[in-house]
Amino acid sequence: MTRLRTRAAALSAVLALTACAGLKDALTAHVDLVAKAGSQELSVKRLSEMMTAAGVPPRKDVALAISNLWVNYQLLAQSAAKADTFTDAAVDEAMWAQIAQLKSKKYYDIVSKTFPRPDSSQYEAKYNAGEMLAARHILFMANTQPGPAAMKPAQVDSVRKEAEKVLKLVNATNFADMARKYSKDGSASQGGELGVFPKGAMVPEFEKGVLALKPGQVSGVVQSPFGFHIILRESWNEAKDKFTAEYAKTSQRGADSIFMANLEKGANVEVKPTVAKTIKLIAEDVDAYRDDNAVVATSRGGNLTAARMAKWIAAFPAQMRIREQIATAPDSAMPFFVKNVMRNELILHAADSVKLTLDTGETNGIRTAFRASLSNTMAALKITDKDLADSAKTPAEKERLAASRVEAYLDKLLHNQAQFVDVSEPVSIALRKKYDARVVQAGIDRAVKEAEKAKAAADSAKAANLPKSMVPLPGQAPAAGAEAPAPAAKADTTKPATKKPGN
């Protein structure tokens, strides 16, 4: 079963667009505006100057990321200046992913208790029959694969003879000690132990060698692409605890799969044929799809919209780099990704259908986590009420001071002079729900063009200041004012070449 994997999200670059964002962009296309955050505005000139000064590529995705950071920080500054508090309802809405995670886990814990349990009295028979295997080995490495690193036949034969020599000294009792002494792979320190593994997990030659043994027996010399092995198939007493734990996990995974398959079958999940293009566009600019009700998948429990998918993508932990994975994944992988998200939706729907709720302790824990994230971020930016009160008294003064501090911080950040301060996804959601915040795509485009012009001018000036004697690289125009190298004399092919004496 694919459980809900989200944790307390720590993702930046979130913008809550209103349903009329496209209209706003059209109406403000003539204005020198890139973004708005409450009472603060980010101009085309300011953004292009930030990009140029920081030396970042003048690309739309970079401009959008910086703009969203600016919105995050400015909204946070205004919230701090006003000493705003968020109601429990607002926090719960912002922390939907964490609430969904807990609800799904509680529901799964209830359902999993109904899964059939394997009969432990049959474990030994299943182990002896080879349903799962446990082995140790002593490996004498010999690369016989085609390529420059392949050993010569004489070298391979030498390794084989070494293995055959050690084999005469090995038995089931001393196997672990002999593995520590002679094995050439990472399992040597564990006495050659390879743990419990299912059929198909090892290369065919090795698996065949294990299956040829009865529990407790030692093999002869077995050759595989890795070299030569001496194998011990562990006895039941040696493997019992490991087998029991692994077999229980395997049975649980099997029950999970059956549960999810039945859940999907009952829901009749269908993914739209054009989903790959849609998902990649959402991952490229999550904020543009926050209010998009286009359907990407259907089920009897409800439809999965682009807006809902955008929320899921934004809620994935930052370390998973889900947006980058989507961007580089083949289109054929997107329907599977959508089905995995739909599984989370189905589990939540099932939890709601049985009226499953969080208890007071769980709810308070989620709200406490949100408020801690909010206060810690403000403290890192030095815009807490205490930080501002030292230099500003009125709300207006505090707002101006907080805005100037985050502007200064952003400049330092873009110059790698400050440590990145993340604004978590829940905090971003709450801020954008409370304040007016938007990004104007037309302004982004103009800022990128201005940054491109500035970069071209800087590159031209740099080229003009190069030493005039500098020879340009192949394909590069000579520096301004530099003399082009004289063309090489063209050989006269009308006369036969003469050989000089001594040549």
C-alpha cells in the first residue's frame, strides 16, 4: 500500500492565485509590476536588477522563483509588523497535508488489523521449501565481464584455485570465521551474511547454487559474474528470527497490495489521456494551477483536479525534489504518479466515510508545529515583534522596517552572503489566504528581458576590456579594437612540393 508520505512540508515558492488572476495580469500588463504582497510591490526594474547583481541566469523560472521568495518574505514581514495571529481554523486549513497524513495512518491502522495473518507454524516448512532464502558466502572476486577490466584466463584460473584451496578448510561450523578471513566483499565483516532474500533477488548462478543446497549445507565453488563463491545455506535455527521478520513484512506488503487493488477497483479510477502534459505544467509552475478545476483523473469517490494535484505536489517534502523528478521523468510515468496520488485521495475519502477524526492531542500538536514554524522563520529574518520594537514604535514604522529588512536579506541571499531561510508550505498557505498576494506573468517576462539586456551589455563591456592582443577562442569574435590574426599563407597547389635536403 502506498501510504501518505507527506511530512511537515518545508517548501518555498508558493503563490495563492485568485480565480481572476489571468484577468488581473491582463489589466496590469502595462504596469511595471512583477509581484504584489499586501501593501508592497516588486517592480520589473527591481527584479531585473536583483537578477543582474546576483549573476543568476536571466530565465523565467529563475525570475519566478525569486518573485515567489520575495512574496513569501514580504507577507511574513507584514504579518510580523501587525503581530497577526492565525485562527485555529486557518491553521488547520494550512496544515491540511499533515492532517491528511495522520488521518490516513489512523485509518490504515484500523484496516490493517483485518488483514489475514500468516500461519507461523508453517514457517519452517516454507523456509525449507525455498520460499525465501538465507545464506552466507565467501567471495573470491574475478571479473570475467567483457571490457578493459576483464581478467585474463590465467588470472581467473588462479582465483579459482585459491577458492578451491579454501574450500577444503571450510565447514558449516567455521564458515563465518573463514568468511571474515577470506571473503573479498563487504559482507566479510558480517561473516559473509547476506540476510534473507526472495527468489530472483540474486544473480541466477548464485541463486541456483543456494537452491541446490539443503539448509545447513556448504556448496562447492560456484562461479558467477562476480567471481567464485563458497556458499552456506543457513539452517532453520540460524535463519529463524530473520525469516520470521521478513516473511511477516512480505505478507503485510502482499495484503497492502490486495487492499489497494480492491480500493482502486471499487473506485473505478481512470486517468485522463493527456495527463502527462498537464502534470509537467503543474510541476513547472504550481501556483498557476492553484484554482484550476480541470480534471486529471476520475473515480467514484470524486475527481482529482489540477488544483488538488498542485496542492499535493507542493506538499511533498523538499528533499524528494518531486518537481525536478516530474520534469525529467518520461511521459509514460505520469499516469502511475497520478494513480499514486489518487490512492492517497481514496484513503482520505475512506477515512472521512467512517467519520474518522483526530483527537485533541493530535490536533494541538499540528497547530503547535505550525506556530513554531511561523515564529522560527520570523526570528531567522529578525522581524519578530521584539526585533522590530527596538527601532520602530507604530505599526506603520514596524511595517516599513520589516519590509526593508527582508529586502536587505534577499539581496544578501542572492549574493550568497546569507543562509537560506525557508518559509514552509503551511505558513505560505496561511499568509496568502490572509493577505493579497499575486505574481504578474507579464511583469516576469519583462523583467527577464531587462535582465537579458543587462547581461548582454555586461558581457559586451567585459569583452571590450579584454587585452587587445588576446586571441579569441574558436567561434568567438575578436575583442573590440583587437587586430585579427593574419590569415595563414595559402599553399600553392599548382607546383609539386620539393623535399629539402635532410628531410
